Amino acid sequence: MNIQSVRGFHDIFGKDVKKFRKVSDTARRILKLYNFEEIILPIVEYMELFYRSVGETTDIVQKEMFVFEDRKGRKLSLRPEGTASVVRAFIEHKLYALKPYVKLFYEGPMFRYERPQAGRYRQFHQIGAEIFGAAEPFADAEIIKIAYDILESLGIKNVIIEINSLGCKRDREAYREALLKYLSGVKEQLCRDCISRMDRNPLRVLDCKVETCREVVVEAPKIVDYLCDKCKAHYEDLRRYLNALEIPFRENPNLVRGLDYYTRTVFEAVSDTLGLTLIAGGRYDYLVEELGGPPTPALGFALGVERLMLLIPDLEEKEDIYFLIPFGDVHEYALQVASLLRKQGKIVEYSYRKGGLKKQLEFANKLRVKYAVIIGEDEVKNNEITIKDMETGQQRKVKLKELIRGYS
Ligand code: HAM
């Protein structure tokens, strides 16, 4: 049997690993500048956590979760996202008791049973950040600024930051009614999914991708017109701060997001090039309380590592590799030389294959090393090594004594 990887689950190797690390290192460096601390979370949680946070009626919970039973029949889930887990940990470890507010970031694989295509996988990686205990709109501005800084640092262009406000619970109730009234009048024009969404989660009709639905929602009432004074002021302040930070953004009154926990600010950084969302997030002021913690306003974002990888160029970092070629039974000496070089911080590749000089130099070229270090009986006898610069072809001998002193 020829075993292949599971559909939607992929290996990351070769050049892509460099890109993966570049995204991760860049995000970590920027999160550090904002003084976020890392939290390493489990990949498996009780399924109920996602029911109660992401929302029972969402596509993620209804159609996309990997759910299985443990040996005692408890329903567990591979996490489809990270926010729910961070909130669970925040409550479980009473992190609210330690600091006036808490800033955490996480990195790791997430799992969603979606239809795989470019930039969409069943196992993908997110880097996310969450702030607990911050109600003020400048925290929202900072969260969006982090996302913006990461994109800028990676040199990713043609990205539009879309923002919207979903208001508080009361605003949403009033809006839901107005929206339902409108949708009932145009029900025949909606797709089948949207008709069922009307009962379960009518706001989701607003971001349906079906063309006829998109036409219908153009005329739909807008949630921003239903915001209470406080939510309206919060949204206005946010826009002011984004302008002050010179972050270009576009208001999208139909941006509702696919997770139920959001309140007030939601945002997405959308790539024009890919037509995909790269980074998304928002505020979720009731979630901590709903999951059993003290009332704690909170907000955050997550980026899709694979999606950002699609937009960064191949990275050709040339490293100075020393390729150590032993000829004959000189391994005791050669292994010691390799250790010595590594102790000095040099990257050493010890040739694991036998062959004459021509063959070995061919290996050296294939491995794209900078230097070949040749060790034969003569070198051992004279306590030296021969170093060949693979680019210039120049060759010279270096005494072991010199090497110990720090050859460069
Ligand atoms: P989300 O919009 O579901 O939000 O996902 C965030 C990002 O993860 C997306 O913008 C995308 O880049 C990436 N992503 C999602 N699904 C896939 C997939 N199937 N394949 C590849 N990449 C994908 C959340 O997960 C929220 N937890 C974000 C958040 C944090 N809100 C507040 N705090």
C-alpha cells in the first residue's frame, strides 16, 4: 500500500520551511515589541468549549470540527482556532488575578474540515494574540496595528484592512430584528444556505459569497446605524486612532466574521492578490464571562501562516557551510576537527558518502557549501587541514594550532 498524507494535511519542507520560519520569527519579533507573552496550548479540547465560544450555529462548529470520543466516551475536538483555548486557560489559571490586564500570544496548528484549495487546508497554522482586561478603543487600534506591522515587516503589499462594529448585545438584538424584517421581504432571492441562516444566524447572510445574496444585502439595513451611543463613540475613536497611526482602512458594514463571540470591533486584512483573508480578529467582551470567568473585556487577532507564506518571495540565505571530506581511515582526526569548527560556531557538514576527490567535490557543489575541508593521511601527519573555497577554487593549508586559535 502506498500511504499518502491525509487530504488537506500537508508537509512543509525545503524552501517553504524558510518561509514558515520567516513568518513566525517576524510575528514573534513584533509581538515582543508590544510586550506579549507566549502561551503554549493543547491541540485537543472538550468539544463543548467551541460550542459555547465559537458558537453552536457557526459553520466551524456545525460542519468543520474534527470531533472524536476518548476511551471514556467524552467528546473531544481538535481545536479549530485558538481564542477559545486562551480564554479557557485564562479562566482556569485565574490569570486575571495577577495583572491589571493580560496579553498572550500563541502559535500552532488548527484544524478545520473545509474544502481544501490554495491557501485553505484542513490543518493550518495560526499565530494569534489576545488582550484581556482592556475595554478602551486604543487597545483595538493597537491590535490592528500589530497586524499591520507584521504585514509591513514581511513586505506584503495590496492588503486592505476592513473594519466594522457589531455593537453590544442590545444593539445586535435591535439590528437582528431589522435585518430579519428586511430579509423576509427578499427571501425568494436568497440561496438555500442563507434561508436556513435566517433562523440560526441571520447576520451571516451579510457575508454570503453567492452573487444573488450579495446583491440583496447591498440594500439591507446596516449594523452601524443601530449602534448605541457608547458603541458609536468606541467605533469613532478607533477610526481616529487608526488615522493617527496612518493605517489605511476601509469600513465594510457587511463584515460580520464567522465566529459568534465578537462584539463591537471586527477587522480583517484581506489580500487583493489572493482574494483571501490573511489576518482577522476583533473584540469579544462577553466571552470570558460566558465561559465562567469574571466580566473581562477582551480582543485579539490571528494570522494564517500558510496564507502569508503565499505572499513572500523565496528566501535565498547563503550560509557559510564547511563540508568535511575525510579520505582513508582518518575519522578520529576528522571528527575532532568537525567538533572544533562547530565549537567555533561554524556549520559543518561531514561527508557521509565515500568517493574520490572528484565525486566529493560534486557532492560539495550539490550541497551548495562554501568551503570543502579536505583531510587525508598527509593532513593527519602534519596536524593540518586543507581548505578549498568552492567559489574561487583557491586552496590552502591551515595548521591545527591556527584552527584552535580561531581560524576565519
Ligand atoms: P478566523 O478568521 O477563523 O479567526 O481565522 C484567522 C485566520 O486563520 C484567517 O484569516 C486565515 O488567514 C487563517 N485560516 C482560517 N482557516 C484557514 C484554513 N482552512 N486554511 C488556512 N488558513 C486558514 C479566528 O480563528 C479567530 N480566533 C481570530 C481571533 C483571535 N479573533 C479574536 N482573537
